[in-house]
Amino acid sequence: MVKTLGQMRPGEIGTVLAVNGKGQVHRRLIDMGVVPGVSVEVKKFAPLGDPIEIKIRGYHLLVRKNEAEMIKLELQNS
């Protein structure tokens, strides 16, 4: 099943398929290690849903909701 990072729920794990978008936001996501083939786990959402805390490459990262919508993932079977 394919979802954007913004559609995932805490505890779900997925593999990055693509990082859409252009410009500085796209470059920042790539620089932080959000690249195709990498596993991402959603840890939690802030009280109002923005930002989203994820675990990627062994570290925790906060991603804004609009940035999360740019990241397409394939859910891993639990």
C-alpha cells in the first residue's frame, strides 16, 4: 500500500519511494536522508498534527505536515 508520510499513523513503518517537490524544501529533505529505499517510522504527531516526529536512519527528525505530503512511502507489513 502506498501513502504519503502525512497519511501514516504513529507506529507505522514505510519505505521511501519518492520525494516530490522542488527547491529548497526538496533539497533539505534529501540532505536529511529522506531518500528512496530508506525505512521511516512515524513516532508521533504534535497536538495539532504539525510537526510529525519520524525515525529515519537511527535518528529522530521533525517534519512539517506540508513537507510530509511530499514524501511517498510503501507501507511495510507488520
